[in-house]
Amino acid sequence: MRLTPEEIAAGLGAEVVARGAEGSPRRATIDSAQSGPGDLFFGLRGANRDGGEFAADAIEAGAWGVVVGPRARQSFLPDGGEKDCRAPASSADAWVFAVADPLASMQSLARAWRRALGARVVGVTGSVGKTSVKDIARALLPGRVHANRENLNTEIGLPLTVLEAPEDTELLVLEMAMRGPGQIAELAGIAEPDVAVITNVGPVHVELLGSIEAIAAAKAEVLRFLPPDGAAVVPVEAGELEPHLGSAPRLLRFGPGGDVEAIEATVAEGVTEARIRAPQGEQVFHFPFAEAHNLANALAAIAVGVALGADLAEMADRAASIGFSRFRGERLELGDGVVLVNDCYNANPVSMRAALDHLGTLGAPRTIAVLGEMGELGEDAAVYHREVGEHARAGGVDLVVGVGEPARDYGPDELVGDPAEAAELLAELLEPGDAVLVKGSRSAGLEAVAERLLEGTHG
């Protein structure tokens, strides 16, 4: 973060309470236990504690500086302060920045660093597929690309992602999560994207927003932050998003009949070969995945490249380096030819159907779906679960195992109470050559199913 202390203070809107060593911090952190030499620690307010209480610990661990709120500020004043806010024995070598709201100041500093970088920015949101689009775009797009790690896609995670971007970053690919109205606007106000991707709109978080139309309006908030020469990347069939697209300065659609489409595609041995048509011509890509929904995600990422002026052939050359975040369709080999698709990061009706469809393409003599709850679906949750169960039956899934009481609505062949019971049941039922899908919302904790089965395989 090559900003001077004075530039950091200005970016934070901070009062400098104590001056430290010159130079710049190496990264931003919010966990004092993980802070070390060169870090800039932000003492964020939590539900029960003020993170500023731990600023002293960060300084004693060697932090370059700390950002604290009004209460913790008192402990760094010459006459001492609140008894619960312990000042370090010596803060002579650490900068202490006092602000009204450490989170808002972290966001403000991230915006300042984004502008100082001068990098172009891609903002990715949507009900399904945004993490995969981010992962594919990170691999395909040219230049020095920086993107979110894991799930650093919230009002806390996104600014941390920006602040850890190296000074030579040429492109930021930023996934943006949403749980309510105004949150995408908040993130887009930090990121200031040049290209906005909305992968789709579906019944995700409908419990919080009330309707799919409200979800579409919340996702579309990102469009307001595009510059006059910016672009929006959306699916051909935009559904409830369509009424909001007139505000986009430039529109690129992906999918059949769109600006970027796959005119031919074949799958063999886990590789998808696709001929992609884009405004500048056609190009054959070899993608290291077999799922049809990831081909759609790849089209969205390629459309981003088109918007940024990237060369199709160069993107095709990079396709082999595509890798996905953990728990996103991980393919695990359990022995005896058993394949387990570990896709338990999240689940909703759209992604669940796509994962079940992929399970049916694996060519296994028997397919098993281990399904946990799909969260935040509101009053129609039982209907959505029942429809997914029916989709599994229609797609030829041989055995459906529900995990947890809400999974009863899938109409499963077997219903177990928790992931541990699911793993025990699978260990008894698995036969050579089986293909197993494990999928549910993150809160269901289904990663434990794969972990226990792997322990049994290697134990």
C-alpha cells in the first residue's frame, strides 16, 4: 500500500494521535491475533466488543499502525483513558489514527488506494455463479490481476481485498455479495467498477428482500456506478433484471444468441472444448471443467474481456489455468472409482438444479445426491425444496439423501440429522463407480461429509 502516512490519514479522514515510523504498511488487518510487523490494524466495532480494545496487542506484535474509534482513542492520549482500553507500553514506533467509524474509514481508504492504483475494476455480482465468474475472469484476463480471496466479498472483505492489492495491479476483479438493499451500492461506491457483471437474478435472499423483483433492483444498484465509457455484462435472458438495464452505458450479453456465445461445445475427460463467438470473431477454448453452468460462467468472463478490449486468442491460451475456490464443485476421488462432487459452499434453487444436471452427465452406474437446506428462501422455502427434489427425480438421480429437518421437503429416500450421520450412511451405501453430489447452503456444514469420507479413504 504505497501511500504515505499523511495520505493514509487523509484517506481515512483521521486524526493522527501518535506518529510512528515513516514508510507504508504492508497490508490491512482486522484481527489483532494475526497482526504482525508492517500491518495496519483496524479496530472494527463488533456486536459485543470494540476492536479498538485490541489495538495495543497489534502494536506489541509490531503493527505499523492502528485505526481506532473514539473510545479506544482515549487510551492513546497522554492522560490515559478508558480502563478497558489498554495502551501499549510504548507506541512510539506505531501510527495511531483516530476516526469516528473504523469500518467507514477502511472503506474510504480502500477507495483512495483503488484510485491511486489506477487499475481498471470489474465488479461481479449475481444470485448464482459470481465466485466462479470471478475465478474464471482472474485466469483469463490479461495483465496483473488481483481478486478476492475466498469469501472476502462483503462490506468488510471487499475493502480488505482492495487494500491488499499490490501496487503493480492492472486489473481488480471484485466479487460483491449482497444480503439487502443498498449493499451493492455500498460496495460499488468503494470499487468504482469500469465493468459490472450481473450473472443472473434468482430466488436467493428472498426472505430478506421479499421478492425476485426486489432482488433484481438491489443487484442493479451496481449499474449506477459505471462511468460513461463503462459496460455491463448480463445474460441474454435477463428476466426481472431487464427493466433496469437501460441505464447501462454499454451492454454486453452472454449466452445463446448474445454478444458472446458458444456455437459449439463438447465435453470429454473433464474438459470442455467450445468455439466461442464474440464481436471480434471466433476462437476455440479448452476449459478444464465439464459443467454446463461453468461454460455459461466462462462466457460471462469472456464478455468482460471483450468489454476491456482483451484478445480472444490470448484469453484462450490462459484457459488451462482456471481454478475454482474451495467447495465450488471440487471433484474428489474416493477409491473404487467413486467420484464425489463437493459443492457445499452455497445452494439455491438455480445452482442446485445446475449441480444435479451435472451429476447426471458423469456417466456413473449410480448417482447419489446428498442435499442440505437451501437457506433464506422465505415463506416458499418448502416449495423450492420440493421442486428441487422433483428435479433430481426427473434427472434420474438414483438416491437422494436429505441432511437436516428442512431437507425433508426434498422427499428424500433417506433423511439424516446432520453431516456426520450422512457420512456414516454413505460409508455403508457406497458402491464402486458411484457418483455423489454433496450440496447445501453454507450453514448446513456439508463440507464435513467429504472430510469424513476422505478420512475413511485415507485412514
